[in-house]
Amino acid sequence: MKVRKRFFMEAGLAVAFAITFLITFLWPDWIELAFDANPDQGSGEAEWGIAAILGLITILCSTLARIEWRRARRLGSEAPNV
């Protein structure tokens, strides 16, 4: 089974976004500390919005990686045995 580079890019992005999502979910103040900004004046709405977007991007990248993995498996099983 040969997996294209696309799979590794999608899987890597899924992992990176998942880690960022977890950090944001568990410690939402890191954004304010890292960027020295407080866009929601301490209400936490911006952090929850960012966490939701990161979660959705994680799901999207994971789904794309899974599609690519299944494609490679399907094409690998169709190859003639020599």
C-alpha cells in the first residue's frame, strides 16, 4: 500500500490542530498571554470560538486523512499479485 504525501500532511495538520484545540480548551488564557491581546474583555467568548474552530478544523483534517488512507488501501488491494 502506497500512501501519498497528502495523507501525511492532512494527518500532521489534524494532530497539530488537535493539540492546539486541547490547549485552548484546557487553558484558554494562553491566547491572551501569547498575543498580549484581550479581544473579549475577559468574557471568554473569543477563546471558546477559537476552540470551536480548531475542533472543526481537526475533524476536517482527520476526515480528509482517513479518506486518503482508505483510497490507498483500496488501490493497494486492487493491485495484481505478482
